[in-house]
Amino acid sequence: MDGNSEDTALVPQGVIPAQHFSSAARSLKILAICAVVLLLQFAAPVLLPVVLSVLLFYALDPIVDRLQRWRVPRVVASVAVVLGLVAALGAGGTILGPQIESVVTKIPAGAAQLRSAFRRQRAVRGDSTLEKVQAAAKALDSAVAAAGEPATDTPGVMRVEIQQPWRVSDWLWAGGIGVLGLIGQAVTVMFLTIFLLNEDDRFKRKLVERVDTLGRKRVTVQILNTIAKQIEGFIWVQALTSSGVAVVTGLVLWWLGVEEAAVWGLFAGVLNIVPYFGPLIVTVVLAAVSFLQFGTLEMAAVVAGVALAITTFEGMLLTPHLLSRAASLNHVAIFLAIAFWSWAWGVPGMLLAVPILMAMKAIGDHVEGLEGVSQFLGE
């Protein structure tokens, strides 16, 4: 009789071995992780406003604290700061509205112009190897589809497929629903941010009251303050550097004669939040825009090179200088976070991936039991 049989024989009847419990626990953990991932994707319309409100809370909380020290009631300061931010965004949208409308109007014509340019290059150079492979694959798909079609019983009768015409009213209805949903989420973010700013210290006191000893309460308060300062510092550095990239890019594009320079500067500033992928997208888009406007590859290369130089200076020199060593993130963790949150929440997830990652690292730095998470996320 082998060793496994002897071990089994030693176990009393009706008692489950310990290894079965460990394997079951691992399976339950895997199932729980999968459930959480699916829940994050399914509950995105609810979670996105909450995450954005928390990040806005950390960004605006220092301003509200300053107003409170100036004898302004906290509820008044919270409402005033949030409404001031909304007014600033509204003023910016009003000023840039005509340029944004011009950019959106030019997109279809620009896409058609780019397709025509690619077709001319293809006609001059001939089909590439990849295009020949794609053509062969399409031919095989067509042959397989034709072989799988049932033969018509009546000879000479053609099968007709009726398609419903495209109606503008359907598009307007779908777009209206999307706009209403966006407005609803914006209102939710605004009110939730006001409530978080107003309830700042109360939530902290409720959390500290759950701790038993006075010493642990003091440590808990220090941990909460450190986490808040670390996240606030990271968000403010990101906001300032992205604003700087937007202003500098817009001014340089205006000096080079690029149309709607302010819109493209804002575009560069927003995507500057996304490491690596954001500057790459901005460089490619600005190269295409300058090529459509000026019609020369030289000018496209100049505009793309300037945009890449600005984002490179900010990403490699300015931001690392402003951020502390504790706020530095692992490059692998950044790539994984961008890939995951882009899959889960789309474009908003891509923009929020790094702030969420920074918040997780700040919590892991000071919460007992999460040191491994912090070490993996940090450099």
C-alpha cells in the first residue's frame, strides 16, 4: 500500500482532509476575484461617479480647509468651491465651443482625405504583403460562406434582403439619451463631491471611533492624514503638469499656424494623464491634423516632434522632480492598470487608471497587511 493510501487510512471516517479545505479556499478566492472584476465592469455607471467624486474631494479638500480657516462655514466653502469649478469648466467650454465644433465638423472630411492619401500611396507602391494576405483571407471566407449557403429551390429566383433606411430621428434619440445620462452623472458627481467635502472630518472621526485604544486611534489618524496628503499631492502634481502641457502645446501650435490650437492643446493636456499611451496618441493625431492642413510630411513631422518633445520633457524631467520617491509607481504596474481599467471602464478608466493606482499605493504604504501590494506598485 502506498503513502497516499496510508494517509487516507489514518483519517477518521467522515472527516475531510485539510488539503481539501485549502484547495476549496483557493477556488473560492479565484471565484471571488472573478466576481469582483465582473462587478467592476457591470457597475461602471455607478462606480465611475463615485471614483471621480473621491478624486475631486482629495483635489479640492485643501482649498476648502483653507477657506474654513478663514472663518468660512465648511458647507458654504464646499458649495462655493464646487460651483466655482463648474463655472470655470462652463466658461472654458463656452470659449472653446466654436473651435470644438469646427474640429468635429472637419473630422469626416479629414478621415476621407486620409483614406484618399493612403489609396494614392497604395496605387503607387502596389499592395503590401499584409494586404495580399488580407485579400486571400477574405477570398477564403467568401468561398466558405458560399459553400455553406443552402441551394435555392426555385431556379432563377434571387434572394432579396431588405434593410431599414437610416433615420436621423433614431440617431438624435440615441444621442439624446447619451447626453441625458452624461448630465445625470455630472450632477451626481457634483452633489457627491459637495457632500464628501462637507463631511470630511466626520467620516474620519467615525472611523477612528471603531479603534479600541488611544494609541491605536492616534496611529489611525496619522495614517489617514498621510494617505490624504500623499493622494492630494499626486493629484495636484498631475493637474498642474497637465495644465502646463495644455498651455505650452496650445501656444506652440498657435505659433506654428495650426488651426484650433487651443482645442488640440486641451486634447494634449487631458491625455497627458495617461502615461506612455497618451503622448503617443497625441503625437499621431497632431501629425495627421498637420498633414491634412499643410499637406506636407515635413510640417507633420515638425508638429509631431514638438508635441512629443513637450510631453517627453514633462514625463521624464518635470513630473519625477515634483513627485516624491514615495509617490513613484512601477512601470509594469502602470501598464497593467491602464490595460485593466481601459477594459473595465473604457476611456474614463484609461484616464483614471493612474490616480486609482496611486491611491492604492498610498493605502498600501500605511495599512498593515498590504505592504506587499505597495512594494509591487512602487519602484
